[in-house]
Amino acid sequence: MRLFGQFYNDSHRPADPYEFMELLRPDRLTGLDRNRALEELAGMIRQDVSLKEYLDRQSRPPSFSFFSDRLAAFKEQFPFPVLTAGPEDPGGSPPDPLVRFLLTLAGREPAEGEIEEKDPVSLENKFFEHFQMEEFDFAAGLLDLGRASYRLRDDDNVSLGKLESQLNKAVREGDKRLANRGLIPRGTALEVKELIRALTEPDYQPAIKAVEAAAVQKSLTQIKARQLIGQPAGPGIASGLARVILDPAELFQFQKGEILVCDAVDPNMTFVVPLAAGIVERRGGMLIHGAIIAREYGLPCVTGIPGATDLIHTGETVTVDGYLGIVILGEKAGG
């Protein structure tokens, strides 16, 4: 996709160096289809007070069965690997993180014109006008390859997420079976190699490693940054409280109007983007996935900030300037 962009800009010299993105963008992306499906579920909650009260207070309304069926179908079509990772809670079923996220999403009215569908036909015609008749097949093949590249960078991650979710379920089942045999305490998550050996060798006693917190804090976390410089990747300016995501499970804690701060947004993370006021990423440039999805939603975005997830802390007031590629840090809320 980057090579196509370089070729397009060298041959067409457009005023907007990222014009080629509109030409490549496919009609459908799995990640955006998932986001639309989430919005439909959130819309059901917005429109049904009794359903919202049930989800908040566990009081069952007549409409719950229909919502439950739709939610189950969504999870089957778009599984989140993080929801199937780790051991089962020995104390019972905890509140569903996805339901909690839907309640948050339902509290936000969708903006007009979100994920605007643009017609690439005029750009396509403009692209082919630069080629002679004998070069048409080459140009068409190049365009198809670029579009496939765009689609794959999104769709393959969501598809791999389905495989990862099934793997996590298998690992969880293995841990459960070993716990039933009394070989490990309930709620224990073994390393995969230990799990396989314990399941295949009846006399093997698996080693249980305790998860220890890091003893030494990174030196960067001691630095109080005031202004960070990166790459402008999504036009606009926005301020909000930072939400630093270091673990995918933390995505379900994301609140409306927060600034998403992470290493890099991958397609399995984009379901929180409709709630975000802006995006800050440690790595990447204008063509990283987070920058693309930010422009899809019209959000200011700055990428390529070394140490962003260390220098910015959850709860700090952050201003994202997507025109200049600057992130300004304020005080932590309440402090």
C-alpha cells in the first residue's frame, strides 16, 4: 500500500499526498462492520429503558431475550480474543466486559456522518487517465493489489482474532480439566507448554509460576513531560483525559471523550474509537492503521511519539493537535 502511494504521488502529483487512500479504500472492512454492529447493539440499549436497567441492575425486561440472542450472534461473528484469555473466575461469572462497554457506548449519541462512505469512481477515472491504452492492464492490476493490501491490513487481524479466541477457549478448557483432576488450583492459567505436557503425560506435575509485578519502574515514568512531538496523522484538535492502554483487556474500561494512548492501534482495538476524542500512538506514521481509522472517524491523531505510553499517564489532561503533530500534557484530573 505504501509503494502504491509512492507510485501514485510520483505519477499524479496530487495536492493532497494522501489522496490515494480514498482510491484504495474498499467498500467494506470487517473492522468497520464490527463497529457498526456494536453501534446497533448500543442503539437497542439507548431505545429501551427497561433493557438498560436490566443490564445495570440485573432486572429482566421482556426485550432481554432478543438482545441476548443478538449479543451472542455478535460474539460468534466478531470474537474478542481478550474475552476468552485467562482462566475462568472460580467465584462465578463476572460481569461481561462487553456489556459494560455497550452501556458506555449507549451513553454516547453517534455523530452525524461518521465513517462517511465516499465514492472513489472519480478518483479511479483520474488514476486511469494517466496511462496509455497498452498500460491499462498494468494499472488495473496495480490498483487491485493496492486495494487488497488495504483490505488485508484490517480484515486479516480480525480473522486471526477468531483463531486466537478459539485457541484461548481450548487453553481455558485444558486448565479446567487439570483443576478437576486436582493437579492445579482452580483459577490457575498455565503456560501453554506446561499445559500440553500436563494433558499428555499423566504422571507429570505442572509447574505453576506466579505472576510478579515489575520491581523497577521505568525511568521514563519519572519524567514529567509537558509537550511531545510526533507525526501529524489525523487533522483536528481535541482535549480530554488520557486513557493509556497497555493490555487489550483495558480497552473495555474506555470512557466517552477520552484520548486513546497506546503503542499502536490494531484492527482488533478499533471498536473503542467511536468513543475517543483523539488518538496518540507510540509508533507509526500517516499510514499506520490507527491513523487510517482516525481519519475514517474524523479524529485528531498524532503518531510516532517515542515513549508515549510511559510519558503520558491515564487521567492526565491531554490536548492532541493533529495538524502539527503535537501532544500537550496537563495535570492529572483532581490533582
